[in-house]
Amino acid sequence: MRAGLVAFFMWIFAVGAVAQDLSGLARVDAARSSIADGWFGQTDVTLALSQGVPFRVFTLDAPARLVVDFREVDFAGLQPDTLLPAPGKITGVRFGAFKPGWSRLVLDLGTPMVPTEIAMPVDVSSGQAVLSIALEGVDAAAFSDAAGAPPDADWAVQAAAPPAVVSEDSFVVVIDPGHGGIDPGAVRDTTSEKELMLEIGLAVRDALRRAGGVEVVMTRDTDTFVSLTGRVALAHQVGADAFVSLHADALSQGQARGATVYTLSEEASDAASAQLAAQHDRADILAGVDLSGTDDQVASVLMDLARTETMPRTGTLARALIENMAASGGPMNKRPLREAGFSVLKSADIPSVLVEVGFLSDPRDLANLRDPVWRAVMVEALAAGILQWRDDDLAMQPLIRQ
């Protein structure tokens, strides 16, 4: 009974928050913001803001998370370890842009807890506001009953922007800069994967447009979050001829260096590839997306039939990219063509590859990725590889149809 009341309270509160006459961009005052476990089992979350903004609060299960959506908050200058210096009942924190006009705060709960008090009082003289959330422990069953995204949260699994209008006879390439918004990807000092890949992705787009004969669609062209399913859905909506996902990850175990191109396989070609695929597929969970009810299993026979034609074309695309990146000086991984079960590669009818342009966990690759001259050379190589594959693939189409 209590769980049902908690869920109802949270939803009514969210509706009320959206109805507030608040707007604009709020900035976080890091010095007055904190997460702390209290003496009597209560955990307090405090976020000091330059102004009040509409917001909503809900919980998600498996794993247990508290999610706060804002419209909207600028988290620049706030570091996760400033808000949460040491793990307690809350074990992790992430925040950032989630979609245009929306920001998100996600707290990992080490133990099941639900909000018992939520408030955002606004100072009438300064306009400053403080979001305060008091959390108390509940049993796992009560937490599970209360958990779930609001009914209008379907936008969380959609693309960040409506698909571009493309003509039916055009050659369409979807460029997918990995991560974004609340999901920074790999981070080394001040260098984040999401920012590097957006910069490289936009440059590849511009290079292809200059060459002509290609329509380019971006899964994101700003620092916003796009779910894995949203990226794939966008490729289908625009009738993509190819899908190229760009990354520069970091591995916590083993060594990886040099550009690598991945194609889809349910069985990873090696342990490092399996680790990368697992990291990528956790992105939606880490960003607070409710994955309940989704089915990641392939629709068997029809999907396998579609892949009969697609897989050889995907292999050709991967080899064209590798050839051009190697010719530009790389450096390439010692085994540049690998396989793994990345979710963004699971379109049965669209040749799809994931390119690790380099690894932020390797000092040499990190230095290259930070070098604008090296990035420019790699961008031209990626564009040349896509164009080479386009020409070869178009030439092969009559033979495939026969």
C-alpha cells in the first residue's frame, strides 16, 4: 500500500512542478549543493540553483536509481565528486543534458529508497531556489512497486531531433557520434569522448557534403543524449544506406590502441571487444532510461534473412574504412577488424559499423585525439572510406539482384 502511495505522490508532484510558471536556464551553485546520509537513516539531496525551474522526480529499478528531470539546468562547473565526495547509500551520480530543453540528474541507489519529502522553495527577492529531496529506505518489493518512468517519458528512447527529409533515390549515410549529454563516455582529464566524437562526426558530415552525392544525417549534432534504440530508429526512419558510429573509448583491463572497426556478432571476437560492447550497452541504464518491457532478442528468421545480404556489405564497408585510415597513417590496431554485440549495430537491413577512432586509455591515442591536425587527417580518411564503399556498393547492386 505504501509503495502505491509513493508512486502516486511522485506523479502528482511532477505534474505540479511542470505547471509552475518557471522558465529559463538555472545554474548550479556547487558550494551549496550536497548529498549526505543523515543520522536517522535519511539521505538528503540538496541542489542549489540560480532560479527555480520545472522538474519531476521518479525512481527506476534494476538497478535502483532516482531520476530528476529539469527544464532545464546548466551543470557546468559541477563535478560528480563535489556533489558526492564518497559513496554512501547513494553510490554514484551523473548529470547533464538529456534532450533539447531538458537536463537530467541520476543517482545510483545502493539500497532501495524512495522520496518522502520533495521541495523547491524559491527566494522571492533573489529568485534563487533549492531543490531538496529526503530519501528513506524501503524494502525491495515496495521500491519495485513504486518504480517506473512517467507515462509521457517515451521521448527518452527517441532520436534527439526529427529525421531530416531525404529523397528516395539519394544515398544516405547516418553518422552517429557516440554518447552525449548526460552520458560523457570515456573521460581523461578535461577530454571527454562525447565532445571529441561530436566534433569528428560533424567534420565527417561536412567532408561528405563537400564531396557531393551523399545525404548525411546525424543522430545528434549537439551535446544531447540519444538512446541506443533512438539511434537505430533514426537510421531506419531516413532509409539509411549505411550507419557509422564513432567512438574513442577507454578500457579498464588489458590494452587497446589504434583505430579499430567493429561489425556485429553475438559472440565477441575477443575479451576486450566484449568489454567494450558491455560498456556501450550500459549507456541507457546509466542515463536513467527505463528499459523494462524492451526486447533485445533478434526476431530470428526474418532478421537472419535480411542479414544474409547485409553482412557481406557491412564487411566491405569496414574494410574500406580500415584501408583509408591505414593509408592516412592511422595508427591502426594490430587487429583492426573485430566483432562484438554492440546494440547500435543490430539493424538487420542497414550495413552498420562502429569505429573506435582511438582509445582514450592509451597515451599515444589520447595525444592524437587531442591534436586537431591528426583529427583532420582522420576525418578525411573516414569520409574517403565511406565514399569508396558507396561507389563499390552501387556497382555491386545489379549483381546482387541477379
